[in-house]
Amino acid sequence: MAPTTDTLNSAQLAAEILKAVNGRDCIAWIGSGLSRPVYDDWPSAISKLCKACGVKDLDGSLPGTKSDQLIDKAEECKLANEGLYEATLADIYGREEVTSRRAYLWLLKAPFKAYVTTNFDPLLSETAAAFEHTDLFYYPLLEGRDLERNRKPIFYIHGHARPNGAPSGKNLVLARSEFNKAYQGIVGVFVQNLLLSYPIVFIGCRLSDPDIHEQIRRVHSMHTQIKTTRTGFVPRARLALLPTIFRENSGTMTAAKRERDSTAEEQETTLFRAFDTEVLRYDAADPKQHWEVEAMLQYLCKLSSETPSVGLGEAGPK
């Protein structure tokens, strides 16, 4: 494994990830990074909810807004006006988009066993539907056995904002009460089974949700107990594909002059390693688009001997 202080190019990233997917049982865990060019990120969505529900927004001048603050603010909006809360989420994430990303095409063609996403938006599911891929499951209808019963299933574990082709803000996990209900029940069980049983590659996500961190912590504790009783036990491989981090005051500088924040990177890497997850870093030339991820997935498809999936065939990306 390359040192986490080094950045890897797309071909090197693909070669490292191929080691995890070679067993054909690896799960792709997809975060909001791939959808960000098309749909609002988390803080932007919360700001729109605050405006719609008549709630004071978070202070945007405060650096590094924490996930807990966003979750609590979403709860405040829901309590203020649940109808507007749901309607606004439906409008933000459930609208139909003609824009897509080639990254989703390459993801579906890559040799992953299944796809798990915390996103609400339909970019992944609609890309799959174009190739008649119908094994789609979303909260609260999640069952671990569907990982084995279906070919390349897609799981929206925080809900889907466009179920059956119509915008909806219902059954989305965003506010505090929704997180508590989901992770003390169906989602918690599903995620623990996933983390215990399958190798995972995290793409476009930093796992900032505190409830997901708690599930990973529990699984890590289980692994620690197993290691003490089973000689040679090795947890399933987990990799996190993450961009380099730059200091906030360097965001407006050219790529060549941006100052890399090694301290923040080391803190993030240490957190992931504590949960048996190895970090692979790349330089993002465009911090919003992350084209390097698309290039990596394309290389991964070329390196793999997996035949095209979900009916992609010759219609897949070239």
C-alpha cells in the first residue's frame, strides 16, 4: 500500500482498488462528492430548508460547520413546518435532471458486487435504470439478504427523493429524529452487516455522519474482540478515496500555489485507520468536479476482467 502522505494518479488508484475488488464481493459506498456538481451539498440544502421553514440559518462565517449542527438544524426546520420541510427536500433532491456524470456509468461497469449510497438524489438510480437495472432498494425497505439475492443491487440507505419517478421528501434521513430512528433500527442493522461481511471502497464521501461513525466504531470493536480469539483474523478490506486537503485561505489560489494542509490530512487519515480503513489520496485539480475519480473508475474497468454489467454492453462508456 502506498503511504497515505503520497498522492496517487488515477492509474495508481485503480491498481490499489483492484486488489479490493478482485474477490468480486466488494461494495462501492458512494457519497455526495459525485453528485455535488448537479445537486446541493449538505450545508446549502440546510440553508434552503431554513429559508423555507422560517428558521434562522447557521452562521456561515463559522469555519468547519459540524455534521451534528447540520442534523440539529434540519430537525429544527422539520419541527417548524414539516410540510414545507418535505416539499423543499423534494424540490432540492427529487427534481428530474438531464445532467449526469460519466462516473456513474463507470461505477456500474466496474466489478463491484453492489452499491450503497447516503445520497438522496436519483443520479445513480436513473443512470442504472437507463440500462434496465431495476434492483433498487431504499430506506426503509432495506434487507441485508438482498445483497446476495440480486445482481449488483443499489441501496439508498438514507432514502430516495425520487421514488417511482416522482419527487418526494418523505422517508429521508436528514434530521436528528430521523437519524435516531434509522440507526437504532433498520439502517443500523444493515450497515453493521455490510461492514462486518464485505470489503468496501468509499468513493466521494468522508463519512462525516456521526451515526455512521458509531456503526463503524461498533464493528471495529467486534473485530478487536474476534482478533483476541481467532489467530490470523484479518478484517475485510476497506479503502477510502479522498482528495488532498488545502488550507482554507488557499482556496482562491492557483493549483500550483495552494498550500496543502498536512495536519488536517493526518487527522483524517488517523480517524479512518482507527476504523480499519486505509486512505488513498489524490490531487483534485477542480475541487468541485473531481474528474480524477472518473478517470480512476475508467482505469479500474480496463484493469478488470469483469464483463460489462447491468446491460451496459456496447452502450457503456468508451
